[in-house]
Amino acid sequence: MKSFRRVALGLTPPVAIVLLWWYVTYTGKVPPMILPSLPAVGNAFKNNVLSGQLLADLGISLTRVVKGYLVAASLGVVVGTLIGVSRRFDELLSPTLHAIRSIPMMAWLPLIILWCGIGEESKIVIIVISAFFPVMINTIGGITDTPQQYLEVARLGKMGAFRTFWKVYLPSAVPQIFVGLRLGLSISWIALVASELLAANSGIGFRISDSRIKIRPEGIFMGIIVIGIIGVILDKGLTTIAKRATRWNSGGKE
Amino acid sequence: MSEKRLRIEGLSKSFTVGKKVIDALDNINLEIERGEFVTIVGKSGCGKSTLLKIISGLLPYESGKVAYDGHEIREPGPDRGMVFQEHRLLPWLKIRDNIGFNLFSLPKREREELVGSHMKKVGIDGFADAYPNQLSGGMAQRAAIARGLAGNPEILLLDEPFGALDALTRIQMQKEVLRIWQSEGTTMILVTHDIDEAIFLGQRIIVMSERPGKVLDIINAKNLAYKNRADADFARVKKKVYKYFFEEEMPDLEYTL
Ligand SMILES: Nc1ncnc2c1ncn2[C@@H]1O[C@H](COP(=O)(O)OP(=O)(O)OP(=O)(O)O)[C@@H](O)[C@H]1O
Ligand SMILES: [Mg+2]
């Protein structure tokens, strides 16, 4: 019952927006070139689904996200762990990484296009650069925040470094690693769509800029809505995995 | 029969915090026999935890000597187990895995047997698959004691193990620790700031001064015929300990009873 109320509450703003949208377009207060009507967007959606265009676009974009994100996430967790457990790695890598981190994505773009063109590699590079840092930073935080008390318990049993990592550091860091993974995933999706809008010839982001060139505002709106929904689905999926992995952390009482 | 004993000679310990040096322990001399139950009382901050951590091998020391069975203690070892003030159960491990946490070198079967028997010993069998946050404070502390005992140490160090428990659970846990001590014969060294607890549990009660911690007195309570809190002997010892900490006289329990 409680979750029903929460869902209902969460759905209120989108429903309100849709109603308002419907009202201003139906009454003709806003011209369709600025804000297309709901049925027009619905039609665009229907046509794109039926023609297979939408699925093809999404397939391309999601493949890019999955590839880039997997690279970024594994790099982020590994490098973050190394920096978290070893002072030497921290001193070696942290200054450089923090300098790189302060360069905005948009500043990389010309260079990436120059080196990788506007095809698949450039998209994956963009995702990796964007998503790597939040994963790495949160992994470092999770590892270094491992309570000293638990490490003392491991020391009492003369637990080796490797086992201590698996049994203490890593599980202790998992909740925060997932914070980074979640952040990284949404940033991946955002960065991908942005790069597809600016420089691509396929994908859901490209479809939006294509609609703009062809003066089809309903295509733009359809694209935006689909992107938002996919973003939410990706995040929900990862949150579900995170909950499973850290069941001990969530009150535990079922 | 056995001559094993813990011997502490001239142990001092100080910490450096920034540029300040804090003396925590000052020239501690102690000998604890195998199988004894010794309690240590002292005010907060007098170095009780520091002393236990040195005995456990978690904390290094620079001056003095700490040896068990003739071997100098420089690191943790399976002959010593420890129970902390907070239960320190790892929240991501089930109770059974927490209790068996440091038995990783044993084959699975042996480990499971040890875990099972120690859960029974402290009365938490049935909670093997629970996570720590599903346990009450008393249950969690029992699990922590089971973990301390699981490797069958010769010495169990208990650092205010019941400090976080309510008064009723506390008394119950004291009785159970006594029972375990009687049946296992483990040397018990228990730190507390509860004078009653120290007398109830200890065969000898070590009274520590304020920081830097020194041994003020070692009170022999072995001959208290039975540990009865309402007993006159109990009150007499209590009065004696009390005087180390407070100037004023303790109200005369003996005659008000
Ligand atoms: N790692 C440390 N670094 C610096 N100072 C420390 C450290 N550990 C303990 N101390 C200091 O040493 C003194 C003794 O600490 P200890 O924890 O042994 O006291 P305690 O008797 O166990 O107190 P309590 O009853 O409150 O637990 C305190 O003044 C404390 O601040
Ligand atoms: Mg203490």
C-alpha cells in the first residue's frame, strides 16, 4: 500500500505536465511548430516503432553505452581500488587523474573527433572519459573509509592482505562503489546522447538532430521522451542490482 | 600443571598526537596465570583498552616487556582472542561467517563444527543465517564472544564487552561468561569501569589509576566463597575498590541490608 502511494505521488508531476501540454496544444495557445500536439508525438512514436527506426536507433545507442560503460566501470573500480589500498598508487596517479578530471567533456570533443572520427570508437572513448571518474572517486572513497575496527578484527586472525581485501575492504566499499556505478551509468547515457547530437550519423541522439534539420518537432519530442525513459530504466536496473548486492546494508529485516 | 602465564614487566606506552605526547600506560607490572579470571577496573581514558590491545598484539609498544609462555608478544596470535566494546561483527557477513571469520585456515567441516559448537555455547544457535543488524545488542555481543572463543584461544581479552547492554542483559551475560570460563578454563582478562562487574567476575581485580594508567592495587577476590552481590564480603571488596576512585566514603551497605 505504501509503495502504491509512493508511485502515485511520483507520477503526479509527469501527469500534470502531460495535462498542461495537452491543454496548451489542444486549445491552440502554442503553435505546433514550437510544441507539437500529443497525438502528433504519439504518431511519430508509432511510426518510428512500426518502421523499426526507433529500435534500430536505440539498439545502436545502447550498444555504445554498454560497451563504453563496461570499460569505464571496470577501469574505475580497478584503478580506484589500487589507489584506495596503496599509498604508492595514490601518490603516483592521483595528481594526474585529478588534473584530467577537471577538463570538461566538451573540451575533449574536438580532439576525440580528430583522433577517432565520429564513428563507434569516438563514442566509446567519450563514455569512458565521462563515466570513469565518478566510479573511480567513489571506489577510492569506499575503500579508504573501511572502518579500522573491522580491519583490527582481521588482523587478530592474521588474515592475509588478499583475503582481507575480499572479506573486509571490498564488501565495506560496495555500497559506495554502487553510488559511483549509478552516477557513471547516467553520465554515460547523457554523454553518449550529447555526442550523438553533435557528431554522429546514427543513434537516438542523431535522430533528434536529424528531426531538427528536417523540421519535425514531434520527432525531437519523441526522442527526448524516449531518452528520459531509457535513463530511468537504466538507473532502476542498476539500483535493483545494488540492493541485491548490499542486502545486509538495508535494515536486513524482511 | 601448566606453567603458562602472561607476564608484563615495566610496560609503558605513550601516543604522539601531532606534537603532543600522551602517556597512556606507566610502568605496568602484572602476572596472570593460565586459567585465571582477572578483571581490570579504571576510569575512562586510563589506558585499559591500550593495555588489552598490547596484549592482543594489535598495538606495538616500545618500553617494557610483554610475554606469554615465555614468548614476547609482538603481533596477534591464535593463543589470544579478543572481544571489543562494540560487537564489531562485520555487517555483510552472516552470523555463522562472522563467528568463523578468523578460522579461514581450517577445513570447512572443522570450521563449521567449531562455529556450531560455539554458537550453542553462547546460546545463539538458530541465528546462524541472520545478519548482524537483525540481532539485538545482547545477541550481537554473544556472537562477538563466540567469535573470540571460536579459535579456542588460551586467553580471551574482553574490553568492556557489556558496556552497551542494559542492566538486566548485562547481569545475565556476566553469569554466562562465568559459566563459559568454568567449563572452558580459558584465561579471561576483562576490562570494565563497572566496579560490581569487576568484583562479580574477577578472581583478582586490578585497579588502575587515572591516565597515565598505573596499577594501584591488585585485590584478591578468590576467596569470596560465592559471588553474591548481596554478600557482606562482596560489599567489603566493593568498598575497598570504591575508595580508589572517590574521596568520600561509600554508604555502608553492610548494615543497611
Ligand atoms: N591511537 C591512539 N592515538 C592517540 N592517542 C590514543 C590512541 N589510543 C588511545 N589514546 C589515548 O590514550 C589514552 C588511553 O586510551 P584507552 O582507549 O586505552 O582508554 P580506556 O581506559 O580504554 O578508556 P575507556 O574506558 O573510555 O574506553 C586516552 O587518553 C586516549 O586518548
Ligand atoms: Mg576503552
